[in-house]
Amino acid sequence: MGKIYVGDVGTEIILDCGVDISNATVREIVARKPNGQVVTWTAIASGTNAIKRTVLAGDIDVAGRWMLQAKVVTPTWSGLGETFSIIVYNAFG
């Protein structure tokens, strides 16, 4: 993935869960912004082991290090995945 900028739309964020989550009833990405605010985005399946969010207008609104985690609920398990970080840049950064 190339650089991500504040205001980007259409960027795909894909988190590999490392196990088969094809029977998940909930697929979300929990994101902690650099300012400490936590948001939850809905996600869709990306293959059998990953979830994907296509960034919408307003999703990426703060520059800095974002922390992301997959949140998945299956009939037998629910929880968070490993923490993943991305750097979001201001325009011309």
C-alpha cells in the first residue's frame, strides 16, 4: 500500500486474521486515531481469513499513527485481532 493521506477515499484497508473467519457474523475494524478517539468501521470478508474496509469520505480525518484491530464475531468465538498501525500524512507530506 502506498502512502495514505488525510481525506483519502477508496483506499482499501485489509486485515489478515490468520484463521478462517468465513462464518463470521460481525466483521469490523476498530481504529484508534492519533488524537485518541476510537471509531469502529464495518468491514466485509476478503477471502476466508481477512476483512476489508474501503475508506469512505470522512473516515481518514487526522494525520499521524493510527492503530487498527480486526473485530470478529463467529458462532463460537468473538474478539480482537493483532494491532496493526498505519501512518496517515497531511497533503504534501
